[in-house]
Amino acid sequence: MASAPAHPSSSDLIRRLTGEFIGTFFLLAAVVGSGIMAADLTRDEGLRLLQNAIATGAVLVALILAFAAVSGAHFNPAVTLTDLALGGIDRTTAGLYVAVQTAGGIVGVIAANLMFDLAAVDWSSKDRSAGHLVFADGVATLGLLLMIFLTVRRGNPQAVAFAVGGYIAGAYYFTSSTSFANPAVTVARMFSDTFAGIEPASVPMFVVAQLIAVGVAVPLIRTMTPDEQQLPASAPVHADATLEPE
């Protein structure tokens, strides 16, 4: 079992929350900004998606490498809630993480809109309410959580950045939802009526699917990594942790 999570000091908590806000800000600026740029560069939908996927995957690698030792580089309430369930983070910190991730994502989308001379807030009209899209995003979220926590709990936290960046870039293509896989990303993307947007009415079911994926991921992770003892539940939150011998 992982040891009980320690409550961070006030200065440590401020550092972590700042990291989560800024990291999620840049993630959403990249997702939405690269989508807008792709739409400006070509009318080919496939090429737009490819450009969006490559940019998002590359930025994710960079952000996780930069912020893992600062906040844990969650940038995703689904990751934070999974870490909470696995004992890697305390409830208060987890709740604050979710709040700043959502706020950072929204500000990141607003910044992307402004960088391309669009209205700061332009509610998306892109309907993504179809059942198969909702199901696909649950699958995408489950896969993401497994990539992160199985990589970490088997003692290879340094590879998480590349696992996440590669998985998300690929999942843009193998899931019909284009892999939102993140409640904060889902909420934030409704603020931009552009290539990466999602209409507000489609958001609740996407978030429900993502939260169901958390519920499925936790027992799977525990089943597939039963022998870890002092290994942290999430590398990011404990970036300086080391694997203890069995």
C-alpha cells in the first residue's frame, strides 16, 4: 500500500496550485490555439486533426517534464481524483487542484481566443452529444489513467511525460471524441467556438463518462499493481520519491 499522503505546508500548497493553474493554462492554450491555427492553415479536416494532435502531444510532454516536480503535472481532475482514491494526495489538496485546473483551463482558452483576434469568450456551437462520442471519451479517459498510473507504479515515472504525450496524440485518432479525457479541458473548451470547441449542452455527459472512467481505473490499477508498497500512487505529486525494494 502507498503511505498516507502528507498535508502540504502553505508555501508548498501555493507552489503546487500555481503549477497546476499555469500548466493547465498552457495546455488549453495549446489545444485550442493549435486548433485555430490548423483551421486557418488548411480546409482538410484530417490534416487539421493531425496538426492539433501533434501540437497537443508535444506540449503535454514539455509541460509534464517542466511541472512534474512543481505540482505533479496533473492538469486534469480525473488524474487528481484517481490519485486521491489511490492515496497519493489528500482531499483538501485534491479539491483545490480541481478548482485551479478548471480555472486555469478556462483562462487558457480565453487567451487562445485573444491570440487569434477572436472574442475572449465565444460559446461553442459544436454538438458532441452523440452517445458514441460520450462512450469514446470514457474509453479515452480510462486509457490515459492506465498509462499514467501503471507507468508510475511500476517504477518508471520519468517516462510519464512521453507516455501521456504519445497516448493523447494517438487517441485524437483512435477515439471518435478526439480524446478530451479531462473534465477541466472539457469545461474550458466550451468557451471557444472553434475547431476544438464543445457546446455547453454536450459537456455534462462527457464529464460523467470521464468520472466513470476514474471509477473503473482505480480497481484496475490496484489489481495490476498489487505488490507496490512504498511506491507513490502518483509520480507527479511525489516527484522526488524513489522506488523502494520489495
